[in-house]
Amino acid sequence: MSLYSPARIASAVALLALAASSACAKTDVPIGTDCTDGFCDEGRPSFTPPPDGGEAEASLPPARLLCIATECPAPYATCAKAPGTPATVCGTNLMSDAENCGACGVSCQGFSEGFNMASRCVDGACAFECLVKGEQVFRDCNDLLDDGCEVDTNSDAANCGACGNACDPGVRCIKGKCGCSTGWIDCNGTCIDPRADDENCGACGKVCQDPAVMCSPMPPNTRYGCLGSDCGQLKCDGHYGDCNHDLSEGCASDGCEVDILTTDDCGACGKKCLPDEACKLDDRGEPRCAPICEKVGLVECAGKCVDLQTDAANCGHCFNNCVYQRPNAVGTCNKGICGMECVRGFADCNGDPADGCEVDLRSHPGNCGACGHECDLRAGQPCVEGQCLMVECDAGVETK
């Protein structure tokens, strides 16, 4: 018989198939323990199924059943805002409402009137704070609420700048400081520089007059006045400076030869502005270096750089003020056009700008949190902080 006869080949194929079938039958052999069969995976990790043989179930919190609530939660209450005005259900926060502080009808207003103080409701109790009125800074220095904030620390010599800070005898308190700076004098409660003040030259009330003999012609940009505490002295007039210091020569001087309203001499001789700055007059009429508006993409209005696209006081063009006198609304400027914007918590739900932002989204049950979002009005469900009030049903019965 030939070595590669069909009979021999068929027999060999059958034996190989039987061997392969035996090897594949070992389906439960753990990885790494079949080294005797020539399939060794030493050093490789093994997989261990969960102890229960199944997939781990996710732990979810139990669901809670919520029901419509009608009773106000603390610290909210139903208080009338004004006589004859219907009260908003749960619309008053007793912790912060100045007209209903701690309880309905307990007002923090009224007592502070005429006592230089303001009042607020803080944590359900009235709190008072002293006022600042212009240049008057009031403080409660005797710790007595009965007379309010009785001291103006900007002018009281016994409490100058702060309670208990007393000035020396005969020294006046001026703008919260005892007396005036070195070289200045107190003239009727105002600090004056007697070295250059034409109305108080060398002393309070000493007014300078033109001298009997004057230069003719006068040196350029000069006038007579107080200089070095003496009247009748040549001094610079307007925005000019004596940069070569020859005014002492009198009529022979070339006067005040430098304009100190330029970028090379802004407010003083030799005071240079930066390349992107120009010399301008400030609110007090004094020269100062300020940014060039055009170089930063802005427009100059009354000496200030503004964005005509967004500035509500200069919208579209200088001095176009987007004043908007409507309830709970403020004027806005968007792309140079005036508009209206509601303050936080309010909305214009009727689409009529004439009455401003008429709805308080924090407490309006018909527009709770957003225009048109209604609470259950038939059940009397209130709106609290922009949400329709809900509570757990039956002390929180679990539902699946």
C-alpha cells in the first residue's frame, strides 16, 4: 500500500479530529492552569466573577412622592404690602422685609427719619446704619439709639474722622482731619493756601488789588495777584506757565511763555504725556494726561471716553441718556439703541413697557419663575422664591 494512499490519509484526519475534540472539551479550565496541555499563561491576571455570580445592581435612592403645599414655609408669610392692597400668598420674607421684619406689620421704617440713619431688616430684626450726606459723615458715638447718629465726624472737633479722635484746643476739624496741611490755613472752616490765594493772601480775608503802577504792556499771559503771600505780584494767567522762570524781572519778563495744556507740558513745565495720551481738562478744570479715545475705539463725551454702542448715558451719540422711569426696570443701551431691562427677579409678562416689569417672578403664582408658569391656583399653591411650593406626601411615602 502506498504511504499516501487515500485510506491512510482518511485515518490520520480522523485521529486529529478526535484529539482536537478532546482538547476543546476542557471548557472550565482556569487561565494559567493548563500548562500540562501546552497552553501555559503564567504571569497573566485571572478573572474572578462576582460572588453571587451575577451583575452588581446599582444602588438608587428611593423615590419620594411630592404633593402640592398650601402652607407658607418659614420664614415666609402672607403680609399686606400696603393698606387696601391684596397680600401675595407667602410673598413676604420675614427675615429681610423692612416693612414686615420678624412678623407681619413690624416695620423698620420711620424711626430712622431725622436721626441721620437708615434701617434694614437683617435676620428678622431691624438693623440701623449711619448715613453719609454729601460731605457729612455721621456716626453713633454715644452708643445711644435714641438720638441716632448724632455726630458728623467730618466736622466735629471732639470726634474728628472717628469717634473719640479729639483735635487740639482751638483746632477745627475740616473734612475729617484736624486742622490744615502744612503751609495752609483755616479760613472759616476751609483750608486755604495763603501763598497764592488772591482772596486770602498771607491771611484770611486779605483780598489783593491791582497795584497803582502796572506794566504797560503787560507781559504775555500774566496778571497781578498773590504770589509768595504778597499781593501785587506778576503771576501766570490761565493755562500758561513761566518755564524759564523770568517773572521776577517784572515788566522785562517774557511772561508765561508756555501753554501747559499740551502733551509736552501738561499741567506743568516738562510734564509729558504718553504717546497714546492727550492733555485734557479734568472735572476741576485742571490739565491732566488722559487716553486718546479714538485710539482705543471709543468716543470722547465731556472729556471722558465712552462706548456709544453700550453706554446708557451716551447711547448712539453723546449725552443721549437712556433714562427709563418704569417700575422695576432700568434703561439699557444695545448697539446704540436705548431699551429696557428688568431688574433681577422681575419680568414684563404683559409685553407692555408702559408699566415696566410688573411681575415679581419670585412670588407670583400665575408667573412663578417665568412668565406663564402657573402654580395650582385652585388649590391655593403659593410661589416661593420662583418655585411652586411642594412638600413630601404623608411624611415621605416611598414610591417605585
